[in-house]
Amino acid sequence: MTARALIIGAPRSGSGKTSVTIGLLRAFARRGVKVRGIKTGPDYIDPGFHEAATHLPGLNLDSWAMAPDLLRHLARKQAEDAELILIESAMGLFDGIVGEPNRSGAASDLARLFGLPTLLVLDVSGQSQTAAVIAYGFAHYDPEVRIAACILNRAGSERHKKLSGEAIEAIGLPVVGTILRDPTLILPERHLGLVQANEHPEMDAHIERLADAMEASLDLDAIFAAAKPFDIPPGAPEKALPPPGHRIALAQDAAFTFLYPHLLHGWREAGAELVPFSPLADQAPSSDCDICWLPGGYPELHAGKLAAAGHFKAGLTRFAETKPVHGECGGYMVLGETLEDADGVTHAMTGLLSHRTSFARRKMNLGYRQAKLCADSPIGRAGETARGHEFHYASVVSPGTDKPLAMIADGTGKEIGPSGGRRGLVSGTFFHAIARG
């Protein structure tokens, strides 16, 4: 089966791409279409919404962090046994960093690499005919990035819809539907962006409302027809992060949720077994595993419960005496000595590393990271480079005395300095590893 594929882009964040994508995924699934979602960029939250809408695993594709061969490999895997792939852009369609050609992290890189058309979502609130100027710019900015059609979002009235739509169609771009302004269609947010799909108490009902809105407002037949057959050359997984062990004890609960789907898929595909456990339920990693991985998440929201989880803390300490333990972002915070929550209360963490972190003293850290590893670790060998991403508000208030895990630079190669820590078989860092450099 050859899937058809389409990129869903916009001029900026907040245009409604995620709501449109989720609603379309469910609307096509209702029709019996085998549809799957992909999110561009380093966003590990939206694939969970795509999965909730389709009941099939989501995927991230990041053109900066992933080499073109790895992008092709992962995309083809996602397209297996699918009829339609909807690829949701991060931020604006052309938003990325300055660097190698088609390695900016922007969704437009994937449009060029895969030869796919784009469905442009335009938030027309506060404008009418001017939306055509924006659409015209997108249609002519890059001849290798083709705009197939437009969706108008957040129109205020039928008159508003008519003015905006006719102006865009007059420049030769079809409009496949207009969604009227409806505050009930907006997804809830948190300090790191959207609340995750599994945290929304009525997520399925919300997705159903989104699908109802898309069916009522958009021409699904025209959108399906705009998608292009997803016939791309085979790729290769050489730049994928290999599984860090054969049996991986994986922390998995409301405090530990941020792990890229492609890592889970790739590790399983390579023969690794994932053994989940819940620190919040005071569970320790299974002793028959050969590595423990603590992913990111929201430990600051559960710091008191984690501090009181004596069985988890003691079991993790025993595990770390003979086997590797690695923590990313939230997991790194839990590996430290203390974590100060948003209310200024300090909680004792595992103490397997010596740093101290605080969420009360907030400072946003955001961006791509190139990490040259200082020693062998679950991410890779000493001297190797991993590409990844950092996004957190917590800060290190005491760096501790551990040796750094890596020397990091930003996405353009500008040096930042030492990152993370390592002591014995324990390692951790604030950045999330995505692929090998």
C-alpha cells in the first residue's frame, strides 16, 4: 500500500495547526481511512495527541537532528500499512535555524526532501483580505515548497469567511474550508506547552468535537486529493541512537513522560525489551534489567511524592551500583540531591548525582544541542556527538562536583560549555538526545 501524504503548515505558532491536525486525523479515521500523524521538529508532546486521535503511534521527524537517510527510514516505517500521512509543522512552515541546506529543523525541509505539498492553515482573526497577501507570499517564497490549498481558521462570521476566502482564491489558491471562531476547540496549555494527551480528563471527547468541526467546516475529499503519493527512496537507520541495553527499565508515569516515539520504536525494532516501572507508585527498576532510563516529564509537580518513595530511591541506588542509570531533563532533576518546587519547598531526590535544581527560580532554556560526550554513556561512546534538544524552565542552583557528561554547543555550533553530570555508572543531562551526529 502506498500512502498519500500532506504537510500541514502555518505562518506561526498558535495558528491552530495542532487542533486542525488532530481533528482531521480523527475525521479521516472515522471514514475508515488508515491515517497516521507525524510532527516535525523536536516536539515530543504532539505525537501523543496524534496517537490519541488515530490509536496508532505518532512520530517526530526533525531535519536538524536527524540525517536525511534517517528521516527517510523513519518516514517509510510510519507509512507502512497507511493510506494517509498528515505531517504537522512546528512553529511557522519555514521557521528553523541557519545551517546546512535542508538541515534547519523547519517543516519546509521535509517538503523539499519528500516532495510533498503543504496545506496552509491561516488564522484570519483580525484581518480579512490581507490573508491573501500572506497566502501569496507562501505560494511564491520557495518554488520547491508547493502550497496546495488553504484552510481559514478562527473566522468571525460568514461575511468574514467570504471576504477572506474570495481574496485568497482570486490569487489562484484553493480554500478547502473555513473554521469559525470557537473557544471550545482550543487545547489546554501548561508551562512547557500543551498538556499531554494522557493528562486531559476528557481527551477523546475533545478530539471528537474537533473531528465534528473539521467534518462540518472542511472539504475532506479535497484535502485527501491534495495529498501526494508518499513514494520516497529507502533510508537507513545508521544515525539512530542504538538501544542502551537489551532489557531497559523505563520509568513511566505522570512524572516521567517525555521520550521520543522514534527511540521507543527503534529500540524495540533492534531487539531491546522495555520494562516499565512507576517511581510515583514507589516501584524500583527490575533487577533483571541491564540499564535504567529516567525520561523527562514533570517531576516538579510530584516532587513530594517522589521524595517519599523510599522503595524507588533505595532500589535505584542498588541498581546503580552495578548497572547504568541515565536521566534526561526531568529524570536528571530526580537524579540530583534536591529539587525545589514552584512553591519554594525543597525535596530530597535520589542523590545519585550531586547537583541541585529549582523550579521556583525559573529560567527558560530552549534550543537544539550538539553534545560531544566526555565519556562512554547510554547515549554513546566518548568523543561521539549526539544531536538533541533542550526545553525546560528549571535551573541548576548548585552544579555539584560530578564530572560533566558532555560539552555542548547550540544548533549553529556556538559553544555553550559543560552539560550534565556523571558519577560511577550514573549519568544525566537536561538535553534530550534525538539522534547521532
